[in-house]
Amino acid sequence: MTKQDELRVQQEQEEIRRTPLPRPGQVLGICEQRVGGSRMKVRCLDGKPRVCRIPGRLKRKLWVRDNDILLIEPWELGGDDKGDVVFKYKPLQADFLRRKGLLKALENVDEF
């Protein structure tokens, strides 16, 4: 195993270890459509479509595209149809979530 392969394996293990799981009050979702103004339509795993926004502290750091898997925190006061994007999962982290069984509702979608 070369030095480069060892670094790659170490990086993959780090990514899996640092994958944030949904806490109480948070839900996983998939970005369906960018609406503009740091807002997007997200289909959440609890079955509710939400219009989610990227908060100001993440606006310049977080770039979201269609079909990205996101960690969403629904709004308490604005009803159940709005939320904030807390985290965007990388493809390696999404595979980890799939293996843990957290993305079972998304398996019937043909993009995955």
C-alpha cells in the first residue's frame, strides 16, 4: 500500500467518524429544486415537503445542488412547511447513512 493510498483510507475513516446524525428535532432530506435567494424545496424523510433556507452563518460556506442529501431543522413557529439547512452530506457520508439504514425512504428514488 502506497503512502497516498494510506492517506485516502485515513481520510475516508475520518469522514465516516465525523458524519453528524440527526438529533431530536432534526430530519434528513433531499434537495429537489433551488428556488433562489438561498432557498430550496426539500423533500424530507418524514414525508413533508419544506421550503428551506441556508442560514447567514453558512451562506458563503455551503453550496447546495439538486439531489444533495441535507440535514434539516424544521422551524417551530413558522409551521411545519419551513426549515433551515444545518449540514450537507458529502457522497461518502451519504453512503455511510445508507449503510446505517437512515436513508431507506430514499431507496425507491431512482437518482440513488
